[in-house]
Amino acid sequence: MNIVSIFRIVAVSEGYSYLAFAATMPLKYGLGILWPNKIVGATHGALFLAFMVLLLLVWVRERWTIGRVAAFGLASLLPFGTIWLDRRIFAKK
């Protein structure tokens, strides 16, 4: 498995964790149930950090353009953004 494959797995996982984190917000603020938000939030945070480190590694090792790196960086700020961009960039031709 190469670095791009690992990056793609983490990128998609980060996207889904972002959605899961958003889903736990009503539990925390609406119902006062804190533990799901803590668990999912910590997982999302770890995946986000791994995503950023891997993005830098892929940028250097694979010589991605600054545009592609910036696109993934911005996509990581949007729910489902990394999943959408992964499918758009790495679509089977």
C-alpha cells in the first residue's frame, strides 16, 4: 500500500468522522448527553491531524500541485468535502 492509498483511506475516514461529529452535536447541546460527542470528537481530531500530516507527505513525495493540496485542505473544512473530492479526483476513468 503506497502513501496515496493510505492518504485516501484517512481522507474518507476523516470526512465520515466529520459527519458523525456533526450528528453528535444535537445530543450534546439538545439533550445534554456528552459522551458520544467526546468520543467522536476525539476520533475526528485524530483523523484530521493524520489527514494533514499525510497531505503534507503526499505533497512532498508525490509532488502534487499546490492547487490539489489546497483543494484537499479546504475540503477538509467541509462536511463530506474530502469524500467528494477524493471521488472527483481519483474517479476511475
